[in-house]
Amino acid sequence: MILSFGIVLLAAILISGIAHRTVLSTAVLFLVAGFLLGQGMAGVLVLEAGDSQVSQLAQIALFVVLFTDGQRLAIRDLAKAWRLPGRALLLGMPLTFVITALLGVWLVGLPWPEALLIAAVLAPTDPVFASAIVGRIEIPARVRGLLNVESGLNDGLALPVVLILVAAIGGPEVDYVVLALELVGGILLGVAVPILVTLLLRIRYLAATPLYAALGPAAIAIIIYGVAVATGANLYLAAFSAGITIASAAPELRDAFIDYGEYIAEIVKLLAIFVFGALIAPSVLADVSPLGYLFAVLILVIARPLAVEAALIGSKLPWEERATAAWFGPKGFASVLYGLLVLESGNPDAAHLFHLIVVAISLSIIAHSSTDVPIAGYFARLEKEDLASRSGQR
């Protein structure tokens, strides 16, 4: 697997310049390569959805990306720009959940508990794939901020609903008090550890060298991961809140680390996509009916866009920005992790439900990873036209 990943990574590096200018996507390259090398095709990568290393890799990938993405947002930035992410989280996400569940019942014929569970698994957007658009400076800052905050927080918000519905279809019982403590504990952990480390680094007699100071956020991330795993605190809320705390309380640490963090996040992201592709055997794709594929398509083109457009009514955003925020609701690693919970639930239809989830995520990776360049180019042209218009008026 390591050798195969290295070869595909080299291929991605060689075509990255072309991919940056066209609809060719490096994320899709890793997905397709994983699929072709998986045990359903070439048999080079022998991986199963229930393998512990698959779950661990997806978990680490999501943790790393949330941690680095959170460092783009200081508290003062959130305070200034909370209204739009708040609309997307508090209105758009529940509406996406409802529309997806209705499509599951009407199109695929799922019982309500299973339709609601799939809706909860697929309602969150993914920061790993959203980063393709969030990282493009051509996109207006308020849209990037909206997508970044939304994708960082909605994974943790969806988790309680997923756990409750997994229990409802035959999984383990949920202790709601423990669940609440895990969510709150994740936030507290993500705030407390960075503040403590920052205070230690500012003690005069403990001053770190520039190299080791830049590793401060890495130490914070490792400590948080270890404590969260040991205590059961929510990993994803801990990661995102830690990133925000570093950006707010120690911007100098963030500035020294951010380049390293983005390189690490990109490699982990690509490896996780590669492994996910290896899980998509032809038998998995064949298990989903044509109506199941239509269901997956409609989640992308109707459920999320309609919900977010409705949530942003009255926001005074130009239609182009509303449409961009509505379209970029990629499904990814959180949905994979939650899908694995469904697979292990003990429900007789668990495998079929997981396959529906896999198809929806795969289509999302292809669609969203292939449209960031055209949309960024559109906004770049708009900005040029605006600048030319202003120069002409002078």
C-alpha cells in the first residue's frame, strides 16, 4: 500500500500544475487509483470496510484537517462572521437532513429510521474536500469563512444524531449524559491544552528555539488526540476548537506552523482518499440500484443546494456566492466513519445502507473536486471585470 501510494503521489505531483488550471482533480486521481488497485479489481490493496486500520486512518485524517483548518479562524474572525455559518449550521443542515430523509423514503423505499440515519450520516459537509475551495483566494472571503466554519463544526453536531439513530435500528444503546459530556469535553480539551502550552512557551526561562516553537501546534495536536482517545472526548470538536484557540491566543505559533500543517494535512487527506477508493469494490457498486444512484445524485444537486439557498434567504449575499456555498457541501471522511458505525450496527440491511453511503460519497468527491477550478476562475473573472469597471469610471 505504501509503495502504491508513493507512485500515485508522484503521478499527482507531475500533473498538479495541469490539475490546478483544469477540471482534472488530484483527489479523483487518488480515488480512482485506489479503486483500480483494490481487491475488487487488481487486488493489490486488500482492505475491508470493517478493518480497524481503515477507521483509524479516516479518524486521523479528519482530526488533522480540522486542526489545521481551525487555525485559519481566530475568535475575532468568528465573532465578525458568525451569521452566515450560523445560518448554514442551524438552518441549512437540518433542512438537508429532512430533504435527504424524504428522498430516502420516497425514492429508495427505506423505512423511516434507516432513511433518517442515512440523512444524518450524509448531512455534514467535509472539511477535507471543502478545503479545495476554501484554499482558493479567488473565492470571496465570506464564502470561504462560511464553508470552513460550517464543515469544521457540523461533523461533531451530527455525531449525537447518528449514534441515537444507530441505536434505533439495532445498534448499542446510547447514554445521552455520556454523549453530552463527550461533546462538551472535546471543546474544553481543545481550548485548555493550547492555552496551557502557550503559557508554558511564554515563560522566559523556557523559551524555545524557532524550529521547536514551530512544532508547538504539533505537540498540542498529539496531546489532544491522546487525551481524547483516553477519555472519550469528541476528537473532532477538540481538533477544531484547538485550531481556533491557537489562532486566537497564539497567532505566532499558528504562523510558524501553518505551512507544515497544510503539507501534513494534504498528504493524510490523499492517503485517506486512496484507501477509501480501495474499499469501493465493483460488488459494492452493483449492490446499489439505479434508484439508489439517483438518490445519491439528488442529495448533491437538490438536498444540500436547496437547503442552503433557503437558509441564506435575506443574507444579502450575491447569487453567485449563495450558489457557491450551496453547491460545496462535499461528503467525506466523517460520513465514512459514521457509515462504518452503520455497518457495525447489527441491522440486517447495514451492508446495503453502507453501500448507499459509499456511492453518495464517491459521487461527491468526483463532483466537488472537479468543480473548484471553474468556480474559482469565474470569481477571478468577476474581480477583473469589477476592477476594470472601476478604472474606467475614474
